Amino acid sequence: MRGLRKQEDITFERYFELVQKSANDKDCTFFCDTVQGIEFSLGEIEGDVLTGWLIPNQSADLFEGLFTANAIDRDTWDQFYVEVSWKLKDDEILISFS
């Protein structure tokens, strides 16, 4: 799945699809760096607070090559480094970037 370095459990991938949808609403793609350990589980979906790069879609293909090769120049790309938070509201998962 784009934005992940490895195959994840299907329940987490469902969450990551929500993260990517929220990123796409900002004309961006999210590339995950770390999982913070602030988890939730809601039936068929499990998620966590994440950190990583929220990359504008026009640069996503270039960044993906660097991300896959683990060759990210932090001086160039860390301006896009964000935290992804989740919040449950009325059984809906809300995603925010900060």
C-alpha cells in the first residue's frame, strides 16, 4: 500500500485508507515513518497515532522513490513531517494532521 514501508494487517490498512483519504482531501499523500502506540480498535478497523510526511501530490512520485529506498534527505523533506491523530466521534474516526 502506498505510504507504508511494509505489508500491514488488514485492520490497520483500513485505517490507513482513511488517513490517505484525509491526505488526498488536502491534495497530498501521507508516507508513514513511525507508529506512536496510542491505539484504538473499532470492530474491523485498528489505528494509531502516526508520524510521517504529508507530501503534495505533485511531488509524491519523487518522494515515494526516496521513501522506498530509505534515502530521504531530511533537510529537504522534513518541512512536510507531520503527526496524524485520530479521534472517535459518534463511532466515526476523524483524522487530523498537525
